[in-house]
Amino acid sequence: MAKGIIQKESIDFLKKLKKNNNRDWFNKHKEEYLAHRENIIEFADTLLDELNKHDKIETESGKKSLFRIYKDVRFSKDKTPYNSHWSGSFKRATKQLRGGYYFNINPVKSRLSGGFWGPNPDDLKRIRQDIDLNYKEWRKILNNKAFVSTFGSLRGEQVSSAPRGFTKDHPAIDLLRYKQFIVTHEFTDKEVLSPGFAKKMSETYKKMRPFLNHMSEILTTNANGEPII
């Protein structure tokens, strides 16, 4: 197997797992799973190398980036024990560089995402404060032609009404309602299996950097632009 390239067999394994998502089948195919996992680790290592060419990543290795295939089903209606996708994430390094990168390799509908999945209350308050004061700058970033063509619109969970301290007729109420700030791009299986996919994924991550850098600046300064870290 060529290093850093996702093999078709690693995708095919996910299709078989989805049809046979039970412990007996998985245990019988454990060695096959481990072999394909090594392929994904090598891909993630290559992706990490590409990311470090244009950003600073705290995650130490491709292996460290990967999520477990074993599901926590305690609070889920879906009691199948395994995830039928390969996934992982990379954290940006230092307190000055906020946000993270996520990938999900899934037959037919693979994707990458980036942004802020769970801002703590203080960070969320600071983000909304900046939206309130500088929403035109936010719209400039989010409506940038290259950004929209790559990621579409901002995604993430939202509150059902205006957050406390803001009115429903605020000119940026659509942005203020967010409590997650995520952007996403999808890939076809053909793209996923191509030799240059790690580089293509990295270049796609790079296109979200104006958004991540803006958020990093917000979360490391106060409303007056003074450093808080």
C-alpha cells in the first residue's frame, strides 16, 4: 500500500461494517480492521505534515488525531456498537491559535469541518460581543466568494430565540443565535481515494483560516483590542 493514500479496501470495510454492526462480526474481522486502521493512521500522518506547512498543530501524530471506532451508546437511541466511519481531529497549537480541524471519512459522503464546537460561556459571550460590535466584518469574512464557494454558510447549533442581552431585531441576530461556529466541505469517494487527497484536504482547511484567525483574535483580546492572554 502506498503511504498517505486512503485505500479503497479501507472504505469497503466501512460498508461491510455498516451492514454487520455487531460485536460477533467485528471480532471475527478484528485483524482486517486493524490493518485498515493503519492505513488511516498513515493518511492522518500525511495530513498532519501538510497542515504544519501552513499552520501550527498541537496534535502530535496522525494516530493521536483518530477517534475510537467504538461508540458510547449510553445516551443514544442507536445502539449499534461501532462507528461506520473513520474520523479524527487536529488542535491548533498555543493559546493564540484557536479552533480545530475535523475529518470524517465515510462512504459516499466524506467531509471535513473546522471551527468551534463548544465555546465555554466566557468565550461565547466574547464572540457575541464582537458580533454585536463588528458584524459587518463578520459578514465580510463569511460572504467572501472563495469562502462561500468552498464552505457555503456557517453551521452549528443555535438558540431558538435572541440570546440574553440582545433583541430579536438586531441586524446580526442570525449570527448572534449561534452557539457553535462550524464550517464544512464534502468530498466524493473519487476525491478521497485520489493520491493527492491529503494535500487537497489541507488546502481546503487553509481556506477557512481567515475565519479561524478572526475568531482567534477575538478570543485573545478584549472589546478594546487589548490582549487578555
